[in-house]
Amino acid sequence: MSLMITEDCINCAVCEPECPNEAIFEGAEIYEINPDLCTECVGHFDLPQCQLICPVDCIPQDENHRESAEQLQQKYQRLTQGIA
């Protein structure tokens, strides 16, 4: 399942450069995560890097974008297709 950033975000911007899929972007009020690009770091890391670095712990799983581990792996493969 994709991750999301809650309204507790303090706009510190530490999460954005940590995302290997470039799924995190600066929204109108807080940082946001594009669910079409978020793989929870599957294929890149063992744990979601944004969650590890977030100082206010405001990046939970997005219940509106449920995906299995297999679906996240397929998304990773689709996003990195053609990249060694």
C-alpha cells in the first residue's frame, strides 16, 4: 500500500530527497506522496526511507491505496524498467 503524509507534517523537507521513486513532492500546504509512484521503497530498501527520517512520524500507510507486497514489487519493476 502507498504511504501518505498527514497534516502533522512540519514541512521540514527531509523526506523528499530520501524517496528513490521521487514520489514525494511539495503540496499546497504540506508535502504529499503520489500513490502511483510510492512503492514503500520495495525494490530499493528494506524499509520506507521517508518514515525512517521523518522527525514527527507523520507518514503512515494510506488505507485508500492498498497494495500487496507483490503489487508493490510489480510497481517497482514498472517504474524502473530500463534502469539497471
